[in-house]
Amino acid sequence: MLTANKLMPQGRGLAPVLLKRAATIELDWDVRQKSRFDATDSHGRQIGVFLPRGTAVRGGDVLVAEDGSLVRVIAAPQPVLRITHCTAHGTPFDLTRAAYHLGNRHVPIELKPDHLKIEPDHVLADMLRSMHLIVVAVEEAFEPEGGAYGSHEHSHGGGHSHDHAHDHGHSHSKSPKPLVLAPELLDDHDHG
């Protein structure tokens, strides 16, 4: 069994031809969120993955095996709930409310501009439907958010990532201003 203990996020720094030639492994989120697991790559090799504790493997990441070979990770389709807003009775803001309630329950969630994805849960599906959201069971890759306290590595959409703090042009040492919500945001939407 080959071991792999190095991860190259999204294969950064590798030539496209190397990525194209690399073996692949297709893994669902349940496996990719673990830092230690066994898998069989597309060349039939058994790979033992041993990454630092807390490391999650994302679709597009590349594992480096002890013999120097590369293994590109593919996020496998898996059962998920796709959540969209009701175009007839709601607004895209309903997705923000749903993300808030799911986050309050510490549910792994994938955020997209026009939908959310969570792992199947009938209780949460019923809650979301009661919020007038559309919940559909589908088979798709699942890439939930990593969390604010995980890695500080992030992407700005320009194809680059970096590890550093940002100067936001203001101090965080002042007391925060109180949050005031507009009354219309507090009302429940009722279809009648």
C-alpha cells in the first residue's frame, strides 16, 4: 500500500499536463473530511492517506504519494438536499435566513449564490419547507464551507489564494455598534 501524507490544494503550482496524467480518486464528503483514510485510485493502487489532523480534502486537491506520484481528488456525487428560494412567494434573501438557521445548528452547508446544499436530514428539510423554501433531494458533489476558525486560506475568485491577514482599514478594538433589525425582516412570510 502506498502512503500519501502531502496535500497540494487545488494542485496549485503543478503543470496542467501533470494534473491530466495523475491518477484520480473519487471520494464523498464523509471520507474527504477525515485526515486519515484508505482509498483505491484509478490505477487500482491502494493509497493510505495520512494528513495532519483537521485537514479536509477538497475536490481538485492533489495528494502526493510516497513514490512521488500524484493523485487528483474528485468530489464524488452523493445524496444532498438542494435548497432554493420560492420564486413565486419568496426572495433570494430567504436563502440567507436558511443559512443562518442551519449555521445555528452547526450543519455542514455548501453556499452558492442561488442555492444551498446540506446532507439529507428530514427534520431540517421540513423546517426549510416551513420557511417556504424549495428542498429537493439530488445526487451532487458536496463541498461545505470550512468554517471561520479553520484554515485562513481563501480564494478571491481570481485564481489565487493566500495565507495572511487583511487590513480592513479600521480598528477592531472599539465596541461594536448594536444590531438593529428592520421590523419587516422579523415577520414570518405566510402564503395564506
